[in-house]
Amino acid sequence: MNRSYMEKNNNLKKSIMDKTKKEELLKRIDTTLENVRPYLQADGGDIEVVDLTDDFILKVRLTGACHGCPYSMQTLKAGVEQAVKLDNPEIVEVVAEQ
């Protein structure tokens, strides 16, 4: 069998596996965020996932009262990031997108 065909086939399998793994991780992250969300909503805010990068950085958007709040970074790092990383140790960092 052609070596380049085998390499392409292995790379395709790897990318499919990575996509499946990413989808599973996003489901776990959503579960974690559902547990955190009531605390944000109690103050009129909310959170949504924007992206999960290939290097395991979770990009989120703080909405409602959390958007523009002077304490939003503290909430993000001390609350959201801690919970996400505790439940999903693969995550390196949680960052806010505008």
C-alpha cells in the first residue's frame, strides 16, 4: 500500500478522534457551566461558550450584568475557571471574549 495514503488515512483517523474528543469535552464543560450559571444569573449575568481551541483554552463570553462588570475577571478566574478546570483537567485556561 502507498505510504502517503497510509499517512493520510492515519491523520484522518486522528482528526476524527480529536473531533470526537473535543465534542465530549464540550459536553462536560456545558455540564460544569450549568452548575455555575445560577450564581451568575442571580446577579443578572450569564455565560456562553465561544470556542475551545486545539490547545485546550476555553473561550467564553460573559453576558448580561457580567459584561463590563468591574468584577467580571475575578468571577471568571476565581469562579468559572476554577470550576471548569476542576471538572475538566484538560483545560489550560478560561479566557473571556468580547
